[in-house]
Amino acid sequence: MSNKLFRSLLALVFASGCTSLHADSNTSATLASDKRLIVGIWAMQALNEGQTTVAEFKPDGQLLMHAFDCVKSTRAPTNVVAYSVSDDGQVINMILPTKTIELKVLTFSPQAMQFTSRTDGMEIRYDLEKVDKVDAVCDRYPQLKAEQARMTPYKASDFIADPTIPAHPDMDRYVGKWSSSNFVMYEIARDVNGGFYLTTPRDKNWHYLYNDVHWVGNALHFQLYTYSDHEEAFRLPKHKLLIPTSLEPMLDGRMREDFILNGDPYMSFLKRMK
């Protein structure tokens, strides 16, 4: 089984998007003392782009992986591999036909476990919880309805665009194309009536819309909304994504960008393109 298939079957969740586990942080000794504690049905704590995987550890050393697309209500064929647990309980070995993949145990309890794997140079974290049934796994995700609604074509009522920028002194500091790594992130342009508005050049895959444009001092605040027309991109986090953002000019001529993504604040500096 390839690394790509392995990632797909386990519905990988990166650490930045995982929910914290309520498990003892030093419990690998428990698994070491009784490896049978791994036996059972374990589901991913959160959906990953509408998908999830259930790992079913059997007493005979077989690991059955059941992959679900909860948004489309479909299920992939079950994949079966072998597994073993190291004597110290700190590693779960996935035994594939051509190699063994080591899953490093971070936390373990009879109800929850967390482990990491290095795949294609990336350290990936998995959060799983013990469940009773395989077939009803999609019912346990409260975010499923929101994901089902998100993975649909954009409608005008989803986000009412209004990119108009209210009047503000010294607009020359703001006007222009602002870029990161030579990619235009924002353009502040003048309209035919002498006013100003926000825009971003559309690329072949994504649209960029703006509203709630207002000033807080010299910082221009707004909501950025991104979406795609291509159904294959509906799963991506960027489809129907709302990003609260602000832009503020710096004394050195750069533009400071602040934005909130998945509840976390980020900051970068943009350059005006000549």
C-alpha cells in the first residue's frame, strides 16, 4: 500500500487542526502492560474535508481500516493490514506488504489515543477515540451538516459582496497592488467615480469577495470570502472560507496584513508592486 493510499485511508488530520485529547500524557506504560487495550474500534476525532476513517484493531493482529465520505454518504472498500505493538507500548507498527510504518504513541487511554507518523517528510498527528460501531461513525460528527452545506456551489446569498472603501485621508498610502512572493494578494483601486474599492485578481480556480469594509484608525478592516466554481475544489478548506482581515501601512512602505484563520491570528507584510 502506497504512502498516498495510507494517508487517504487514515484521513490525516494535521496537528494545527486537531482537537486536544483528554488522555493521560504518560500512559504508554499502560499499553505496554496490556497490549490488548488497543483492540477495538477507533474513529478519528474530527472530519477531514468531510471524510473520516475507522481503525479496527483485531485480537489476531489484523488492522481493518474503514474509510467513509460522510458528506456523500459513501464508504470505500475495507483495507486490511497487519499490526503489532512494541514491547514498551510506545510504537504501533503498521505492517504493509513492502514495509512497516511506525506510529509513535503520544498519549493513550482505553478511550482515546494520539500518535504521530512521519510520511513524505511530514510529521502528522492522529487523534482517535474508542467507538462502539463502525457503520454509524458519521453520526458522531456535529460538524457534518456544516460540511455538507459548505461543499455546494456558491450562491449570491452566501456572501453579499460590498468592496467599497469608505473615505479616508492620505489614500495614496493604500492604493496599489500588494503582493507576497510576487503574487498579488490585494489591490486597492479607484473606481470611475473617484472612490476606492478592494479587489483581488481572480485566478482560474478561485474567486475573492469582500464586505464589511471599514476603518479602525489607519487600519482597513474587512471580511474576505473565497470560493471556487469547480466541484473538485469544494472539499478544500479555501472553498466558502471567511477570513477577517486588516491592512495597515508601515513607515517603511510595506503593508501589514493581519487575519484570523480557524480562530488563530496571523500576521504578514506585503510589498507594493511597481
